[in-house]
Amino acid sequence: MGNIWTIVLFLLGAAKGKEICYDHVGCFSDSEPWAGTAIRPLNVLPWSPERIGTRFLLYTNENPDTFQSLLPSDPSTVEASNFQADKKTRFIIHGFIDKGDESWLLDMCKNMFKVEEVNCICVDWKKGSQTTYTQAANNVRVVGAQVAQMLGMLSANYSYSPSQVHLIGHSLGAHVAGEAGSRTPGLGRITGLDPVEASFQGTPEEVRLDPSDAVFVDVIHTDAAPLIPFLGFGTKQQMGHLDFFPNGGEEMPGCEKNALSQIVDLDGIWAGTRDFVACNHLRSYKYYSESILSPDGFAAYPCDSYRAFESNKCFPCPDAGCPQMGHYADKFAGKTSEEQQKFFLNTGDSNSFARWRYGISITLSGRTVTGQVKVALFGNKGNTHQYDVFRGIIQPGSTHSSEFDAELDVGTIEKVKFLWNNNVVNPTLPRVGAAKITVQKGEEKTGYSFCSEDTVREDVLLTLLPCQTPGTV
Ligand SMILES: *[C@@H]1O[C@H](CO)[C@@H](O)[C@H](O)[C@H]1NC(C)=O
Ligand SMILES: [Ca+2]
């Protein structure tokens, strides 16, 4: 019996094992691990470089509005451009259905130009991405090989080291970056922006983005719910040294699912509906783009799960600090200390997405009542709105802890305002206070304490000032 199966499989394999070769980028097969597997059942070969028509659109600080086209086969196009060999180069690679002249790629370059001198190359492979999903997922291999060809040319003709290169890939583009990286030893960095799940999750490392594809690989997951039945495009599989799961990685605030998004399949998505059906998936590049201009607004906390993070179990940052999700992730000291490091944070629901997490500990005073307690922080850079920190029985002497994500960094905290309320009519007009409130920033080791001996009636603000240290006058 076993022998018969071996023969059948051999015949099937022989019948299907095709290969196609293209100038400059090499040969591609339609057998395992690329096809003929449970994850990739269809035997599909990638299209030729000519048919995909990949373009490399260079923008620099000198030409931030109009691109210069670079050809991997023609070093003179680099010579004739504003490419600067003493600067870093960041490639931005779009995904399925998308295109390289879509505004988000250039907007991301322009944010970079505000903070650094850089060569920013938008990779446009729209002819290869605007087709069936299975074909686009296979075209990834050729586009990745072309990016590698470009890096090889820069290295050979301009002594430009791959260590200076950062590939930023969204969706299928994350796996394009992985393919380019696996062909380019010493590639500096890859950022995977919500790498897609279908045809890649659970495949061998040579097929998908993985930490071996660059010296440093960071990944942002924003749509990691399963494809079926939730239509989550992104993968939950950890593929980097650092994997970030903003808002838990599955449902982004501001992206409430609608009825249409539940019935469209991968091949039914067209450009006009992108924000409608792929809101979570697109958040990954929106967060990245904003992070360029907000170097401390995306601190992410190591934690086992989002549930533990939301239960306030992963605060403050450990001794090694917290990495920033996005552009500045490479500043994290432990960035490559191991693979599959997992981080959580919350974001806002629309621009701006940056948030700063604060931990609060509050010791109550006054009467015992049922109600809720709110706190606002006032610092030298501004103040927060009021955040709920406790609901339940307000009991004098009891201490409660909470965390919240403020829409700004208030700077040095100068005072804290306290408010309580319930909607109970109480003719005795009870008074409640906070004897002490300790506030800690996520990235600081110590908290700052604020005190008051007063109590206030419902809905009246109580101001707490820095506690007097005994012994000082
Ligand atoms: C680029 O480098 C390749 C490989 O070293 C070499 O064969 C070719 O002549 C170079 N072309 C130019 C224009 O420098
Ligand atoms: Ca890989």
C-alpha cells in the first residue's frame, strides 16, 4: 500500500513540477514549498518581470514631490539621480491590489524628510498585485528578487552596503521584503506592516517573512483575527525579532466592522473600497507613518497577552526599557537579543494615534459611597482630559490602581485633579477625597505623589499638589 502511494505522489509531482526562469532574477518552481501544499494548493508560477513591470520611484529631500525612476539593470539611472550613497535608503513596498503611486507611500517618505536625510524608494508593482490573490501571492517572489537585484546593483556599482537599507513592506509587500532579504545577506532592517496571512502563515521560512531575512526585523500586526470567518487579512504568526500588537492586534479602534466587510472575499476587494473593508489592515502603515513624527508616542510593553496588558499586569517598562513601535523600533537596545519578542500598546482611534500610558494609584478619603472616580493630569506640557480610574464602593483608606493611555505627554506633572460622582440623590451631601495619588510614566522607574487633606462634594474638582516631604519646610 505504502509503495503505491509513493508512486502516485511521485507521478503527481513529476506531472506538476514546473519551473520558469527569467533574466536577472533566476528560476521559480511551482512545487513545494511554494505550491502543492495544504496552505498553497494551487500550482502557480510567478509572472515575468516585464509583465509585472516593477518600478522603483526614488524621492529624496531634494526631490520630495517628483520621483526619479531607477532601473536595477542600469546603474546609470542611479548616477543620474539624487541618490545619496552616504545616506540610508528606505524602500516602501505595497501589497495586494494596492499600487506604488498611491498617496500613502509618498506621504510616508515626506514624513521621513521632516526628520532625516534619506533615499526613499517607493516600489510599484501594481500590475502584479492587481490580479487574483493567488497570482499576486506568487508574483511576490519575482518582485522580491527584483528588489534584491536593485540592492545587488547598488552594492556592486556604488559600494552601497545592504546594511544601510531598510525595507518597509505592507501586506503582501512584507513578504516581498522577506524574499528580497533572504537573497541579500547583511540587509539592515525589514519592517513588516501587517504581513498577510493567506498563503504565508505557517509556511517554511523561505516562503515568508522571518527574522533571518534581515539583521533586524520588526512587525506590526493590526488585522490578525483569522481570515475565516473574520476576514482578518494579517497574520498573527510572529515573524520578527520584535512583534507589535497595537490594541491587541485584531480590532483597531475607529475600524468597526460593517456588514459588507463580512461577505467580501479576497478576490472581491477592489481599490475603491479599501478603507471600507480593510480598515484594520491599513492601520499598520498609518501607525508607522505617524510614528516617524512621534518618536515617543508608541511605547510598547512586553507582555504575554493583550488580556494581561489590559489587566494592567505589564506596567511599567522593564529595566531594558520599552521599544517604540514603528520608525524608531531600531533604537531599542534589545532589538535583536532574541526572536519572537511580543509587545502591546494602545493607540487612538484616528489621527493622531500616538498615546502615552500612565499608571495611577489612588488612596481615597472621606465618606463611604458608591460611585466612580476620575483623574486628570496637569503638567508643564499640557493636561489630559478626565480618565475613569475606579468604579464601585468608594471607601476611605482604600487604595486602587489603574492605567490609562493619555492623548499627550503632559511633561513634568505639577498637579492632579480628582472628581467623583454617582447619580444617587443623597440629602446628606457626602464629601469624598483622595488623600494621595501616585502617578507613574511607563518609561520611568519612580512615581510622583500628590496629596490633599480636603474632600469635595459630588462633581466638584479637588486639586492635589506634590506631597510635602517630611523634614522640608
Ligand atoms: C556594475 O557592476 C558590474 C559588476 O561588478 C560590472 O560588470 C558593470 O560593468 C558595472 N557597471 C557600471 C556602469 O559601473
Ligand atoms: Ca524568509
